[in-house]
Amino acid sequence: MSDPWLPLAGVRLVDFSMFVPGPFASAMLADLGAEVIKVEPPRGDPGRAYVPVQFATENRNKRSLALDLKNPSSRKIVAGLVKQADIVLEGFRPGVAKRLGIDYEALKKHNPQLIYCSISGYGQTGPWRSRPGHDVNYVAAAGALAFPGQWLKPPTRSSLPVADMGGGAFAAIAVLAALHARSTCAKSAYLDLSLFESAFFWAAQRHSVDVNVDPRAHIFPVNDVFETADGKRLTLGILEEHFWQGFVRLAPALDLKEFSTDAARRENGDALSRMIADVMRQRTAAEWIELLERNDVPVDLCVTPGEAAQHPQLVERQAVERGFAKFPLWANGRRAGCIRAGVPGCGEHSREILVELGFDDADIADLVKDGVLVQS
């Protein structure tokens, strides 16, 4: 196996964020080689308890420093971290970072070339800047829950936190763009990323901002999820005409003349959707997969990520390492990213990091005694 592609080796990132968006962003950067120090409060990132499964997946490849940012004595530690950093992430409500002394203006004094990204619910400005919210709120307010995802089903929420993970991905793109710009102009950058706007961007890209848009313009009655005879769920990916013709050959007993064109299939979509649902319940998932694959009709079984991880395609592509999904890319024949370390305990690397910053044992003992620093 060749060495992994780690284009961000040597990049240093200090992550003050918690829960999902910021940690998701820094996890991708860490996968690609960046050194990430996760700064969490003495009791740990609340995400450890709220969604422990996702906390684990988003905090591999990082070191943990448990620090009480409310204690003024933490300032010298933060200064040391920032002097060596390329990027800082924070995910507090607007104004909180300033109260903690970790806002952009304060940290830029220690590092004039710092790239600083604030991730917040609604952004640092505007009438909603201080409004509380979570992913489901941002997604709803952005228009991403207005339209259905299936032909005969009402709109429903995805299991994926669209705004949180989409916002985290946009944050990663933004800091990489700022890194590129800094390489040519050597300037610092302050990035203000809104999770609400992230969800809006996705929703508007999918549906446009036309208030009169067709609520079914993005879905098709034959590009949907259907139940089989054994209670499993299959997805049919029938859009192009040749896929439709492949499916029709498998159901010769059906009268499909009124669905002979894409326009007719959409116009009579309710009836067609019910008809296909009835047909799909006549065979098991395994039987349908064998038939549909033989006729070159796109089909896939709905499975869990754990089940997907065992698929020969993902095994061949080395998509999982040490129990974690890896960054989904190959570059120049090499797998991008690697899992270098598991999930850190809260404060697991506190002492190690402070020694690297030049603190001696006496300094560290005093910081622990004063409650500024936690070691696991």
C-alpha cells in the first residue's frame, strides 16, 4: 500500500468549536494531514455526551487540550497556541469569543497572518445574529424542509444534520481558500460562516429562489424508494429513457402506455408511483437486485453505514480505517488522508501540548492547581 496523500501536513489548526460543525470541518483537515489541537472546556466538549457516536467520528486525528478559557491565566496558553497556528476555528454565538479573549482581533495580535473562522447559527451580523438554534431550525428556516424527498411522501427531516455538516464543509473550503490567498499576499483573514446560510445555499441550489417553483420539480415518481416483499427498501434510479425501458421489460404484464414519456410519467406520477410500489412488493430485494442489475437499471438496497462499510467496493477503495470512514478521495493513485490516531480523552494531551509551548513542570502544576488546565 502506498503512503497516503496528506497535502495539509505542516498546517496547524487550533479548534475552539464544539458539537458538530467546527469539529467536522477540522476532522476533514486533520484527515488530510493538518495538526489539530482541540481546545475544550474542563468538563469536555458537550458533544461527548449529546451525540457520542458522532463526537468520536469527528474528533479522530486530534489532540485534546482541556482549558478553562474563562480563567485569565489561560491567555498565555492561548497566545502560545496561536503564535504557532495557521488557522483558528470557533463556534460560539456572536460576542462570546470576545468575552473569552479569543476573538479575531485579540488573537491576530499574536499572529498577524492568522486565518480565523467563526462558525455561528445565523452569522455575526443581522437581526438574527444572537438567535439560538440547532440544525433542524436552520434547515427549516432556509427552505430545506418545504419540499418532499419522495413522490408520495410529505417533507421530512434527514438523519444527516444538513446545516451542521454542510456548514462544516463550507468552513473547510473557506479556510483552504484563505490559506491559498495568504500564500500570495501574506495577509490574515477573518471568515464569518453562517449555518443558516449554508442550509439556504444548498436549498436554493436545489430548488432556486423562485417563490412559485414546482414543489416536485426535483423528484421523479420512478426515482424513489420502494418496499419489497421481504420488507426491505430498494432505491430505483430511473431518470433516463433507456433506464425506463429496461424497467418496462421486467413488468410486461403492466399497461404502461400512458407513461411512455417523461412528461407523461410526471403528469401521472401519483398513479405510476402506486403502481410501481405494488409491483416492487411482489419480489424480494435480492430477486429485484438480480433482475434490475441484469437489465442495467440503477438499483441499490437501503443499508446502514455499518453495512455499507463491508461492501467490496468500499473495501477495495480503502474507505474505512481503524473503524472510521476516511476522506472520500484518491489523488494521483493514492488514498487521500489517513487515520493516524483515535479519539482523544478530554485533556489527554494537555501536558504534552504545554511542554511543546515551553511550559515547565512547575508551570503546569500551578495551572492544574488553579483549575486552568485539566489533564486526563
